Amino acid sequence: MTLSWPWALLSILVIPLIFAVWALTRRRRRRAAVRVTSIALVRTALPKRGRWTRKIPAALLVGGLALLALGAARPQMMMPVPRTSATILLAIDTSASMCTTDVEPNRITAAKQAAAEFIESQRGGPRIGLVTFAGTAGVLVPPTDDTDELLRAVDGITVGRGTAIGQAMLTSLDAIAEVDPSVAPTGVRPTPPPQGQGQEGAEEEYASSVIVLLTDGANTQGVEPETAAEEAALRRVRVFPIGFGTTTPAPMVCEGSEFDGFGGFGGRFGGGFGGGFDRSRNVLDIDEPTLRRVADTTGGAYYRAENAGELQDALGTLSGTFSVVYERVDVAATVAAIGGALVAGALGLSLWFSRPRTTPRR
């Protein structure tokens, strides 16, 4: 918590002043004591209160005045605030291992369906761009608000050889830079954040653009993912990797129309196409440690999805995750309102406890 007007905390000195006046008034009342003939009559007229009950109004008054003084100092707190992302870059792994059938009907089909549902859910919201990567990465659709164009592009995705995760991140950064002036392209050194800011300040300055990276393997060529993650972190662009697939042995089956660079053949095949595919076990090893480091470096989060349902859930959860940023929010009104309520409660209880007790007539 920070204070905009810290000098206003001096107003808390009114608390001992009030108690000093109260003590002085009480002393004067004792000097002006009145003699009565019947103590029992006085006890009957006085309200019955316990020792702790008498202290409740005073405690509420002190707490209320302290909060009012704090509110006058204009406190500010770092709080999560929903904010619509300006651009979402969806980078999809299209290596041949995405044809593995451990996810029905195969990984690439499930990924395309989940991506289509995610894009449809964002209709009328942020711009979405589409990057695909196998041995290299390319922008399939630049960031746009044309949902129908994105859906047509997703439907036409094909697979190829290799897995270039790092290159996919750099390509995504360049695509974001084309539409977001706050993000520098990869060939330009970004402007460093202001000096003297702590972690809270860093959280506050995340770019409004994010990268969602879906992959089922490990980087096999091109720039290393950790290097690309450092470039994204310098530009305050968060990356949210999703590891997709299981470790269950399964054949790779794709239609001929889903291939790019395999001579147009389809049907069932095996082999070591795609990053991380182990020919001996016929399973895919997702490089989760690297993906987690990418998320940690950029301020994003890593998700694991073993089937189509989990993938859809991950993408659905992401839309709420990267639309929340931390900003410094003025909470003076809230603090002052609570303080005022405590003071009002103290006065009300004081009047209630001080009311004369009436005895029923016989």
C-alpha cells in the first residue's frame, strides 16, 4: 500500500485529543457529585452494562477515526483489474506429431476445434492473430477482428516437419508489433521500463497483448524458446504455453489434405516427424520444464491438456487470466466509508447503552 498524501496521517492526532477532553470532562463531573439518600434507587435507574460492553463504543470510535485519517492520506493498493487484451496471438504447433491419435480423432483436429471455439468466444472483443509453426513459423492471419476470416484459416491448417517453438514466439511478437505501437519488433531494442519500480510496478506495465502457444513437443530447430521468452519479457508480452497430448502410445493418422510437404499422402503412418517424437516408444515427450520457464520468464502461466475437453477448458480459462492486470487503485473512498460506519456505530451504541432503564408500572 502507498499513500498519496502521507502528511494527512497527522489527523490521527485527533484521537488522543478527544480522549483528553473526555477525561477532563469526566473529572469535572466527579467534582460536581450529588448526594443521594438511596443507592438502590440510583442503581435501578442506571443501565446495566458489563465491563467489556462499556469499551465497545470507545474501540469502534478509535478504529473509525484511524480509518478516516488513513482515508484522508489517499491510500492506493495494487489490485487485479479486468482489462480486455488489445491483441491475442494464437500460435499453434503444426508438426507431424499433431496427427497422433491419442486424442480423438487426432491432436491437430482437436486443436483446430478448440481454437475455433476460442476464437468464436472472443467475437467482438480483442484482435486475434494466428501463427502456425512446424520447422519454421509463419503468420497465417495478422491480428484482426474478422472472426470469420480466422475461422476459415483455422479450418485450413496443415501439418509439416519439425517444431520451432522459439521462432513461433518471435514471429508472434513481430505480428503484435505491427498493430501495437507499445511492443517493439524483434529487430528493435525495446525501451526499458522506468527505473526504481519494484515488482508491483512491473506487473502494472504488462503489455495489453499476449501470446497463447499450443504445442505437443519440444523445440527441434531455430532459436531456443528461453531466448525468445527473454525477448517477450523485455517487451512485457506474456506468453501462455499449453502442453497438449498424452504419453499413451498411438499411431499418427491424418488426411491427405492436412499435410504440407509430405507429397500429399495420407492414411496411417509412423516415424519421427515432429519435435520430441520418440520412434522407439511411439509417444510424444512434451518439454514441460522449458514451457514452464517460458511462462515464468514472461509472467504468463503454463497449462497442461491431455484431451480435447481439457484443451477447451484451458483456452476458456485463459481468456479470464490474461484479461486481468494489476493496477494501483485508489481505495480512499472505501477506507473512509468503513471508518465513517465505525464512528456511526460507536455513537449509536453509546446512546443505546446510556439510555435510562425503565421499570414496568405495577
